[in-house]
Amino acid sequence: MKVLVINCGSSSLKYQVLDMTNEMLLAKGLVERIGMEGSVITHEKIGMDKFKLVTPMEDHKDAIEQVLMAVQDKNHGVVASMNEIGAVGHRVVHAGEKYAESVLITEEVIKALEECIELAPLHNPPNLLGIAACRQLMPNTPMIAVFDTAFHQTMPPESYIYAIPYEYYTKHGIRRYGFHGTSHKYVAQRASAMLNINLDELKLITCHLGNGASVSAIKRGKCIDTSMGFTPLEGLVMGTRSGDIDPAIVTYIREKENLPQGVANEILNKKSGVLGISGVSSDFRDLEAAVEDGNERAMLALQVFAHKVRFYIGAYIAEMNGCDAIVFTAGVGENDVMMRELICNNLGNLGIKLDPIKNKVRGKETIISMEDAKVKLLLIPTNEELMIARDAYSIASRLK
Ligand code: AMP
């Protein structure tokens, strides 16, 4: 069976087509500037040059139509007709407490996801637009929703309850949900395969360090804690997000700077993180180049970032009473040799010893700890699309 994976943002859309008989990636692409001037689709049949088409796309339905045309194109397509696509897997950010696993999309599921819009106002609406467009254009193909929050639903209440009046949880659903779940789950499974140890015998700490960043504690295959919270703003320092701060800072800055409604939120989400500290960039490559030129605030930003990752690693070792392996994944985790050094520096008493030679590697599944280290350090490129395709394939296969 071939599976189409759709990841819809507000003005962009990423997609892949995979053949699930051998989990081979057949094609991938990106639609940008949906609903704006200069809408463009970039499509790549694996093994062929990229193909780019600038064409008006007013909404997500237009964008999905372009995707379907590209996927069936005579020259760079990968299917003769859409009948060859046995399922569509949709990435959906927030399922609240409703779903702990991927589900077949029905009217009832759509209603439940609409109820979660308040919890993820930026993410769930475009996800739902993508689902609606696909259902309209492919009415007979099973659609499966795969949620960022699902993997974290196994957390115990002491991890997800905030110490604020309890009725805010019961009335408004204010609790830790956690995000990047598909990525944390994927790398945990790969870690188990690489170490040749069953997941239910492992204590893992998975560090998803990209533009958005989160850490999870995974004990016996189940997430027991994660650093992102009610929204993806909590936890680690990120590209442009503050991560954990004293909540009193928000009201204080609002008053001192006389900020209008909503601006504080925007500052914490878009102008903070390593960008905010350095004043240089949210991209770690730019920061490291600035450090080379002697920029001290860029160095400080990297140090604050590393400090927070170390802080969570320590916390999760305590929560799990030990740890067998720490996984680094996503843009920074997979590629940033210097950041992995900063994070792992001087943790020998915890059994964490990075091998500086093995660490000089990017984007490849490999072990980067010293031979004699108690805690294995693993570099594992994430693959959320493959996880989405697997769930879509497995659910669609059961319908036959
Ligand atoms: P992601 O959100 O997982 O796509 O990660 C994107 C981020 O990864 C970028 O903003 C960069 O900060 C970081 N990144 C990507 N490649 C490198 C690299 N070679 N060295 C350092 N950081 C990198």
C-alpha cells in the first residue's frame, strides 16, 4: 500500500508518499505561501531533480489539488492514479486528553479536534483544513490522524498537573500535554533497535532539539514526563521561544513596557529563546559563526540553551532512578557537534561520557558515547513522516 502523509501549516504544507510494503520514500514536497501571492509547490520524486511550480493557490484545497497533480504527474509522479493511495496520514498537533493513539478520521473525530482548537489555535485549524480538503478530493480514501500529543498521554498526574487551582484543570483542561510525541516515540523505538534491548527494559531520555525543542523521559516504552507543557512554549530554551521562565515576569514586563494585549505572548514565542539572548539569530549555525567572531552574547545563548538541556537530563535521571541511553535528534541534536559537547560536558559522575571523535558526525544513526560509559549516547535522525505513514498503514490495513 502507498500512503500519502500530509503536514499542514497555516500557509505551508509538507507531504510525502511512501510505499509501505518496504517503507520506501517515493516522493516528497513542500507547498509554500498558500493564500498569498507567489504560491509555490516544490516536488521531488526521489532520485530525480526537484520540480518547482509557481501557481495561484487560494486555500488548502487548491494546495492539496496541486499535491495530487504532482504525485500523479507523468514525469515526476509516483502513482498512475490516486486509487493507488491506500491511506492518507495527517499530522495533527493537539488532541487534548481525547486520543492517546492515532485514529481513523470520522465526523466524531473532527468534532473532537475542533473542540481542541482553543488549546492549539495556531496549529489545529490548518491541520483541520488539510483534512477537510483531502476528504473532499479523495472521499473514498481512509484518512488517519496522528497526534503530537498522543505519546505523552501516558504521563502520570504528578507530571502533568500544574500547582494552580485544580478547577482550572477540570474546567479548562489546563495541564501539561507535551508535543513532538511522534518524534520522541520514533527515536525511542530506534534506540531500542540500535541497542538490541526491548523498549520495556529501557530508561531513555530523548532530546528533540530543533527550532522547537523538548526532552522526554521514557520508561519502559512509556513517556512519564516531557518538558513542553500546556503549550509548546514551556521547557527548554528554543530558537525563538523562551521555555521556562518565572510566570511573574510576564505581568512585570507588560506593565514596565506598557505592552498591549497579546504582545507579551508574541515576545515569548517569537522574540525570545537563543534569538532573544543573542540578538543575532535563532539558527544555531549563525550563532556558532558569531561565536567564532567573538560575539559573547551568542556564546551566552548557546550556554543557556545547553544549561537547560542538562537541567532536564538531570531531572529525568532522578525521575527514572537512572537512565540507559540519551538520544539526540532534530536539527540541532542531529547536526550540532559543539552543542552536544556543551550538553554532555562534565557529566561523568552520572555515567555520561561523550566520545569527542565519534561525536564529529552529522545526521547519521550512530553511538557517540565512550565504550566504557554507563549511559549510551545516541544520535538518531528523526522521521515523523514514517511514523505517521506506519500508523496510517496499520489502521487502513485493518479496515480491509
Ligand atoms: P528543525 O526544527 O528540527 O528543522 O531544526 C532546525 C534547526 O536546526 C535550525 O534552526 C538550526 O538551528 C539547526 N541546525 C541545522 N543544521 C545545523 C548544523 N549543521 N549545525 C548546527 N545547527 C544546525
